[in-house]
Amino acid sequence: MSGEPGGGRARPSLVERLRGPHRHPPDPLPLGWRVFFYSAGVILLLIGIAGLALPGLQGILTIVLALALISMASETMYWLLRRGFRRWPRGWKRMERIRRKVYRKLGAAGGGRARKKGPWEL
């Protein structure tokens, strides 16, 4: 028995706890695209928050779209969003399909090489 609390095991990081049994991370995007998606997501998030109070703006829809854009730039946000969509698997599959299309287009435009689909992909 070691003298360290927790039996000597290091506590897993937030991303490791969110992943659960799924160990495949999303493909990383080039830095320029990540900055673009993160910036656009933050702007849409602010618009969505304003849309919650203002009539005529779809606040919830805009916030979900903003989180989807931020998840393109951040692996942690990807896993948080995945966990949030557990109750709506069809919605998550649709979001993943759109995400793969965006990655394919950005990979082709950014000089990325084509990659085989893994067994976890639809």
C-alpha cells in the first residue's frame, strides 16, 4: 500500500473522463481553422445568449450551433457535446455526419491526406 491518496493512481484528466469507452479523438484541424471555428462559435454563442432574451432570435438553436462550431476547434468541447447528446443519438449521428463532411472538405482544401474510416464512424 502506498502512502499517496487514491492508491497512487493519477486522477484522469477531464477529457479522459468524458471519453468513456470511446478512445478515438476527433481529427485535429490546422491552427487557422481552429481559430476560425472557435471565434465564430464564441460570436454565435453571444448572439444565442442575447436571443434567449430578445424576441425573434432563436436562442437555443443558435447556442447549439455555436457549441458545435466550438467543438470543431476543441477536443474537450467535442467530448462535452458528445456527452450532452447521449439522450439524442440521432441528433449526434447527424452532427457527426456534418462534421465528417466539413473535415473532408477542409482536408482537401488544406492539402490533408485522405484517411480510412475507423470502425466507430458511420
